Amino acid sequence: MSGDRIDKDFDRQLLVEGFDDKTFFDQLAKHLSYRGKFGIIECGGWTQIRDDLLNMISDTEYFRKLQHIAIVRDADRNTDAFSSVKSALEYANREVSKLENEGGELQPLLEYPVPVQHLVMTSGSPPYTSVMILPGVDERGALENYVKKALMCDQLWSCVEDYFNCLPTVGISIEEDRRAKSEIGVFISGKVVDPDEAKPADTRRKLLSDIYRLKWWDDNNMWDDDNFSDATKFLKQLVEDIPFDAQA
Amino acid sequence: MYKSFRVKNFRCFKDLQINDLGRVNLIAGKNNTGKTALMEAMLVLTKPLTPQILFDLHETRGLKDSGQDRRDVWQQFFFGRDTSLDIDIRGNDDAFNGRIRHLAVAEHATEKEILEHIGQYVQQAKQLGLISEGTIDIRGASLLSFSFDLPNSQTERLKVYLPSKSDMPVYTNILFDQSSAFIPAQGRPSAEWIRDNFSALDLNGDLPQLIDFLSIFETRLSDLRLLSLSGDLTIWGRVNSHQIPLKMMGEGVNRFCNFAISMIAENPKYLFIDEIENGIHYSVQKDVWKAIGQVARDLNIQVFATTHSYEMIESAHEAFKDNDPYDFRFHRLNRRSDSDEHEIEAVTYNEAGVGAFVRSGYEVRG
């Protein structure tokens, strides 16, 4: 129920697809001291993000309080994921309740502003909207591919690559869509020094979400990695309304 | 069937607009957001030149008319009890020559206003033989006028007057009435209502349909009869080999029986049901909606109902989602916290909107 998923005390919300995305942005927010300054809505998938966008704009009392709505979507196999998010916002504007204006025309009761550029928030008046596609606007993949970019600088990564290059020679094939996730799993196993460190904290914990708990992650200041600068600036934009392209 | 509706300065509404009305409409919202008041405004528009409707509605709310000054009652229908602003009710009715059905209700309380309108009032009363020359004393009285746009004219309006003094006659014009029925949240219809409508239903051979409907609640029901025992007129049902008074079958069965009798026997153009969920168990709600939807379509009835129940919204969507076209709408009334007067606005959920919140469990009850 939304009572658990959506905390309406926040006037800034980040909509993400799943648990891994929620954990990633929550941990990054903790690192940036942004925790408690925005809500994270785990929608449960792309279709549900569309539903929640329509739900939020139909909840007019809450919508009028909103300052900023940021949406994170996995590109998956979609090369035009940014357009699909714009379509979802336009869909909500189209389906929301209408009012007749002075000229007798029907107009949406409220509207989402639709961003024109990946990562860059809308201008004008609140609520602002902004969109981040993972791993990047013209790329295929998901959060794992985005995190992987930061891990590839580590010397362990060449071992991971060797391992995955070896697998086909013994008749094991890994689906391309799953490869980044599997690679990170192998990478984590190479970074675990204390076996207790790898124990799942709860049953919902997934492989990718375990990586931020590793001592190695903190020791190497991974959140400050250049590869995460987009996500960092995206959160700063959400919390402080400083446009992405105006940040250093 | 109304496609859209707008009401100004009525009860708690300063200016409320609802578009995209469906065949079956469910209205929800927090307490005191005007769910019942919205249906009252719609009902008033179905009887535009019948001032008595205000007193009927007053009574439906469980309030008593003191019988002294009618103004005490009609004041309560004005936004903020401010009678200086006219009540304005408009409905876009597709059966009304494609025009807006428009009613304006205004109070005339100053001497100048009274003099301006009293001639028309006296003339109307005389036409009906309600008064004779020289018998009318308007001192200290005020008048409430009901002005209704004539359907075939762009400019002509018809007016009737309601005087504040209870001993002064009221002129009513039922020429433009639309048949409508209002089922309040509590209370049972009179024995006369049950007798007349049940008999009409029986006479028209519609009893099997009523039995079918009530089978949603009691699958073993095979017959219904209207019996008078010890002067008490009651509907009895045959369950297996036993005759059982319907009153013994629970509140939900009796309320649904009233909805069904009203729809089939009275065949109103508009049916208003306050707090439809009362007494109806969630396990039969979907079937109740299916039955209401089917009769509404077959008999061309537009249904409006209020609810506080999430399950009623969910079950309605389940009942209507396979129907093409999707003729269910959910309307949520919100009190705007960003306006000085905490105005009420309506948000309408179409198939996409209702579907989205049912799938995600988003809180929409208000």
C-alpha cells in the first residue's frame, strides 16, 4: 500500500523501479548528508512508475505541495528510455481530471512539467521534474551497468573479466542482460575478507545492495568516484534545486 | 445522462465542477467534503421548479422543519448561509437537446426586490387558484426564486417562487422534472413506497429479475411475496421451503432490495444512493456492482453513489473493467488547503486512473 511506500511528509520525491535502485540512492544520499530531505518511492517496475505518476497528480492536495519529482529509469534494452519517461508524464497529464476553462475548453486540473533533457530539471515554477536514465541516456542496461563502470577501475576487475571470458569455453553462457549483475557478484566475492561481511542483513537484500556494506567500498571512497558524479549532481538538483547543468 | 455538472454557492460548494461523468459514478472524500451535498445539488436540478425539494432534502438529513419560517431551511442550502450569492446549478444533459440544464436560485429579501417579484408570485398562485384577490400579505416575508432556462429557447426562463412564510402557498411546475430517486444512508422506505413499487414490479412481471438480484446475497432464494400480517406490510422471501421476512435477512439485503425496486419499478433517469456500502459484505460487492451496472444500462439510468469504502471502489473497478465502454467513474472530493475558504474540488478518475490506484493501492479515499 502507498501508506508504506510513499511518505507524503516529503515535498521532494525520487521515483525508482526497484529495491537495488532504492538502496543505491539511499546510500548515496547518506554519503551526501541528504537523507531525510527527500522520499524514495520504490515503485516495483516501470509500469508501476506510470501508475504512480498518475496517482500522484490525481492526489491534488499532495501534488500541490510537491517541489520536485525526480524519476530514475533503467534503460534495459530500450534505446529511447528518456522519451518513454516523457511519454509517461504526458500520459498522466492526459488522463488526469479535466476542468473547463473560461473559453469552455477542457484543461488538465494539474500538470507535470515535462523535461526536455536527460538529467536536467524543468524550469519555471514547482513542481520541477527531472529524469535520470541508467546506465546512461543512449546506453542499454540498468543500475548494475552504471555501478560496474566505477568497479572497472579496480585491479580485481581484470580477474572478473578473465573469469567471464573463460565461462563459454566450458559451455556456460550468461545472458547479456544478466552479465553486469553476475560480474558484480563475482567482484564482491573477491572483495570479501571477513565471511560475516557477506551475510545478507535481511531476506530482501540482493547482491548489488551488498556492495555498499563492504569495508573496501568505504576505504576506497567509492561514492566520490567520478563515475557517480551524474547521480551525485542529480540528487543535489533534487534536494537543492540547483540545475544539473549549473553545477561544477 | 449528465456528462458534466457545475454547482456554485450550494451547501459547502463555492464553485465545484465535475466533468467526464459516467453511467455509474462513485463519489468519495473525507468527512464534510460534500459527497451527499453534491448528489443533493444534482437532485435539485432534476426538479428545477419544485421548491419543495429543499424541504424533502432537509428531512432526509434527519432535520426537522420548524414550520414557522421557510427561510431557516433554505438558508442552509446557500454557501456559508450567505443568501446574497445566487445558487447556480448547471448540468450538461445529453437528453436535454444538447443544451445545458441551468437552474438559478436567488433570495429576494429587500422590499424593493419583493415588490419587483411579488406580482409574478401572486399571478402564479392565482393561476392555480391558491389565493384570491387581496388575501396576500407579504410584510416581513422574503421570496426565493427558482429560475430555469427553457429547453427550446436561448433567452427565456421560467420562474417559480417560494415565500418564506409557511402560510403562503407555493407554486410548483413539474413540466421540466426528470424522474429521480434518492436513497439515504439510513432509514427504510415507507410501507406505502414498498407496497406501490413492489406491486408495480409484480404486475409488470419483473419479480424474477428482483429475485435474481437478491440471489447475490442469498443463493437459495426462490420467491418473493408482499404479505400483510397483523397490519404489517412486509416482503417475504422463500428460502428452501421456508418463508422468511426480508427484514430478517440483514441490512445489506434490504438496502439492495430498495436499490433494485427503485431502479426496476420507479425506473428513474437518475438514481442517488448515499453510502452505498452500508450493510454490503465485501465478498458480494463486485456482483452488486455488476447488477447495478446491468440494470442502469438496460433501463438507461445514471447512478450516483457515495462511499467511504476502499473495497467498494476496488470492487466497482473489477466489475466494470471488462465492460466496453468502461462506464464507471470515480470522483474524489478534496478540500483545498491552499485556498482561503478551503474550497472543495472534484478529481475524476477514469479507467486509467482507477486502474492505476487499484493496482498500486494508492490512497485515494481522501
